[in-house]
Amino acid sequence: MKLTDKMFFKKVFMIAFPIAVHHFISSFQNIVDVIMIGNLGKEELAGVGFANQVIFIFMLTTFGILGGASTFIAQYWGKKDMKNIYKIIGLSLVSCVFLSVIGLYLTEYHSKYLLSMYKLSDNVLNYGSTYLKINGYSFIIGIVGFCYGTVLRNTGKPFVPMYTSFIAVLINIILNYGLIYGNLGMPKLGVEGAAIATVIARYVDTIILMVLIFWKNKYLVGKFSELFNFDFKFIKRFFNISLPIIFQEILWALGVNFYFIVYGKMGTDAAAAINVANSFERLAFVLFFGLATASAVIIGNEIGRGNEIKAFYYGRRFLKLSTTIAIGITITIIFFMHIIVKMFGVEGIVYDYALKLTYIFLIVFPVKVFNIANIIGVLRSGGDSKVAFLLEITTMWFIGVPLCFFSGVILKYPIYIVYIFICVEEIVKMYLGYRRFKSKRWIKNLVKSA
């Protein structure tokens, strides 16, 4: 198989392009939110940024379940086994909705307690609490949309969630413009308006998605008895793969939140700067999450068909492709970062911190992209979720977190120096992850006897 394999690139484009566009749309929405809220003031910006970190933990927990579901669905789809795909959909819905109810309860009644771990000023805490309480009402409806979006991507229909997310983001931006500033005849609600706009957009996204499924994608509409016809053996097999991913996502999110606790101790300027840098990071990664998801689908399909040699070949191709593109992007835009950071409307010390953070991020960007492609796109798709868990979590908690604490709390270095220390974990992760990939021990057929 040669690098010019047209079938490979066609498969990649048909899956990765709509997923990358979907991630781009979501990240663009986040950037618009940051710019609009940032114009209210740095306390509002910091408050919403920390509230989004709490939401981030919840979302990653549910994404852990959907990550396990993706592994099974991709392999079952490879052998066209709809009976077991329906079971995966039903089990995912039950698990995710259960977590959504808990998330809604916590954000409604304990929002300030959840944010108190960041040691925020009273104003920042109040803004964050307001945003978090309202946003919680999008959890249940949103997770249903995420669940079916996952199924569509893994069964060859990634354009459907892309279309619905585009409509939802457009609605969100319009409502943000109206509800944050009091434009278009709407009340001026500030941070509260931004949260309301997000909730409405998520409802619209899920409703349109479900209409399209019942109208154009009826193969996913299983009967009640098909969706919930799973026994304990099936549940055990599902969570044997999903639990390491769930714990990986939770512990990774807790690690990121530990970083934000340290950032919070550095003051409002540092918190606002990292929020700007994070928004840029999310936008920079959109293509590569698309490629990683495409990799997971294609490799999972091949393993499900029993083509393990081809699965390894595709994995190697994805790692080379992702890393090469990341290097190209870094070289292309690193000289324009001062212009990009200016677009966020920050100035003074916040601008200086944000610019340095984004420069450092771009330098380690190819390494981070390799790790995303390897862990999400290759190891997980092969059913190697336990090793992926160990690889992600041990490097974060034994390297990244201690170095963050040491440099930020003990040595009290500025935020951009702390970020350099944190990035050491990515280099170690890349080395260990590549060794695991070369071993081929990550290739596991989970559906052979199903």
C-alpha cells in the first residue's frame, strides 16, 4: 500500500471533514462567546471560563461512555451487526441521561460550591455561578444529541450532526448578540444572557438532529425492546472497555482543573489570559479531533472485519498525516499570533500573558497532536482502552500535576513558565505511546464472538 492510496484519503476526507467542521463550528462559537463576554470585563470572562471548566468535567464523563460506545459501534458496523448497535445506543442513553440528571442537580443547587475550589474573588464566583446554574438545564437534552451524533459518525453519516451544529451555533451567536448586550429588542442580561443562549441553541441542535434521524436515517430508530435488550454480560463487556475511558476522561479533567486551581491563585489577569489561550487551543485542534475520530471509525471498521494488518497500516498513516499537518500549521501561523490574540480584545498584562502562552502552545502543538491521534484515534479504536488510560493519566498525574504545583505554587513562576513545565508530560507521553503503537498489542477484536 502506497502513501498515494486514493481509497485511504477518500475515507479520511468523507469522515474527517464533517467532524472537523463540526468541531470548528463549536470552537468558533466558544471564541465568539469569549470575545462577547470579554467585552463585559475580565471578571465576567474569568467567571465564565471557570464555570466552563466545571461543565468540562461533566461533559468528559459522558464522553467517556460515548468513547466506549464508539469503539463498539465502529467494530459492529464493520460487520453490519445492527442488533448489537441498538443495544449500545440504549445502554449509552441510560448511562448518560443518569449522569445528566446528577449534573443538573449539582449545578442547580451547588454551583458556588463546585466553583469554590478555584478560590475566586466574590464577583468572579457570582458570575461563574450564574452561568453554571443556567447551563445545567442543557445537560439532559444535549447528551441525547451527543449520543446520536456519535452513532451517526461511526455509521458513515457524519454530515448530519455537522449540519445541525451549524444551525445551533448560528442561533447561539445571534442570541448572544441580543441577550448579552440588549440588542435586537432583547433584554440586556450579560453573563446570564450568554448562558440562556447556549441552552436554547443546544435544545435546537438536538431537536433538529432527532427529526433528521426519524426522517432520513431510520436505520438508527430501534424499537424499545431492541434498544434496551441487554443483559448483565453485555453491560459488563461494554463497561470493561468504557470504564477505563470514563476514568481517563474524569482524571484527565480533574488534572486540567488542578492546573486551573493553580492558575486561579495567580490572579484574574492570568485566569483571563489562559481562557484566551484555551479558546485558541480548541480552535487549533478541530481538524485533528476530526482526523482522530475518522481514524477510530476506519480502524475500528477494519478490526471488526478481521483486517488487523490493514488496521495497523491505517494507524501508521494517521499518525504521520496528523503530525505532518500540525508541523505545517505551526510554521504557517506562528508569525501571526500577535494579530490573532489582539482579536480577543485583551490588552496590557493579559495580552502579554496570552501571547506568550499561545507561542509556547504552537511549539509543542505537533507533539500534542501526535498524542491525540495515537490515544483517541488508534489505541482506543483497537480496544486498548486500559493502556490508553494508563498512558494519559500516569503522565499527567506523575509529571504534569507535580510540575504545575512546583512551578506555580512553590516557585511562583508566571503562568507562561508554568505552562512550559506542564508540557513536559506531552513529550514523555509521545515516547511511551509510540512504543505501544509499534508493538501492535493494541489491536483487539471486541466483536469477533458477538
